[in-house]
Amino acid sequence: MKKGLIIAAVVLIALGILVFAGGFIASGFNFAKLDVAKYETNTYNVDSAFNGIEVNTIDADVTLKPSEDGQFRAVCVERNGKNFEVRVENGALKVTEPKRDNWPMRMFNFKSQSVTLYMPQDHYEALSVKTVTGDVKLDSLGFGEAVISVTTGDVDAKNVNVEGAVSVTVTTGDIKFSGVACKTFKTTGSTGDVELTDTVAADSFDIQRSTGDVVFRNSDAGEITVKTTTGDVSGTLRTGKIFTAKSTTGDVRIPDSASGGKCDISTKTGDINIEVRH
């Protein structure tokens, strides 16, 4: 009896694999066409004023950008009729994704949900974004401080001004900053590249990665620390530094140390190639 049940289970699993494979081939090898979920776009407004932002999602992409009409609205692409919660609490805007579907349904959800926040002000005291598999994008806004945490996703910030600290934690994902100004920038992560273009921290950059390249393009900080295990570190800084650089198996090319804050770069298997823009 037990043996028969095992054989039946194996047969059902094999049939399931065949059905899935057939559907995948019929869809032209496009996973999105196999998505069984229903999606709808909803817009949310809030009447209360707020000066902080907290976004907590599971698999939704998160975008913050200026509002063209000066009115706040949250535009959410939602799955299976489960609405995001958008509210103001204790002076902070809070956006929360509902609980996931059960795991059999999630197996066939291939499209991302999304949250796009159109912000009426150009500056807010605090920003906190947490997502598991979503991307985070910030465009042309200002904050007192900003904390971003993603597990599998990219972080992209353009023309963002932060008076205090910027902290970005990723497990697997790239970071791309362009035209970002802050007091300190700290990031930790396992796998992913860090690209800083025209980005300046008044006090410090602290960049740590296990696997991933670090690229500076006309960027700078008072002091710079970069530690990677497998990854190249390259690019241009705006001002001279007192350089310390070490690579176990890679090539090292740095300017002569003259004056300025410290710049400490270390990697095990990557190359280091830094220039100072003149």
C-alpha cells in the first residue's frame, strides 16, 4: 500500500512537470504568460500631512518621485485583489504590502507588484524602505536620513539630497547612485555591484561587498573605505587622498599619497585602479 502511494505520487509529480513544460513551450518560453494571478492598478490618496516615509513590501518594486501636480498619490499594481495599506500614522506615511498568497499560488506569480509614490514635497525628514525581492528607485527628492534594505533587488537613486546618513543593505543586488549628496554613505551586501556617479559624502563612504565591483565616477567623500572579496575597485575621485590599497591576487594602481582624508581599499581577487580627477 505504502509503495503504491509513493508510485502514485511520483507519477503525479511527473505529470505536473510535463504539463508545466508543455505550457512553458506553448508560451514561447515566457514565464510571464504562465502567471495565473490577476493584477489591477489602484490609486490611493491621504489627507493628513506627513514628514516621514515607511514602505514595507515583499515582492513589490518601490519608486519615489516628485508629484507633477503637487498632490500626493500612491499608484499600486496589486495582485489577486489584495490591496496595499496606505495610511498616515504618527506623522509618517506608511505603505504596507498585504500577506502573500499561499505557496502553491506563489509558484505561478511571475510578474512583480509595484508601488509608485508621487511626493508633493521636495524634502522629508526620514525614509525607510524594506523589500524582499523588489527594486527601489528614488528620483529628485531630499531626506534628513535614508535607510534602504533589500534582499534580492537593485537600488537606484538619482539627484537625491540627504542631510545625514544613507544606509543601504542588500543580499543580492546592484546599487547605482547618480548625483547623490549626503553626509555618510554605508552599504553592506553579499553579491552586487556599487556604482557611484557624481556622488559626494561630506564625511565618508563605507562600502563592503563579498562579490561585486565598486566603481567611482567623479565621486568623493572625506574618507573612503572599500572592502571586497571578489571584485574590482576602479574609477575617479574628485580630490587627493592618503591611499592604502591591497589586493591578494590582483593588480593595484593608485595615485601617490599626498594629502587629504584616508582612502583604504582592499580586495582578495580583484584589481584596484583609482585616479584623482585634476
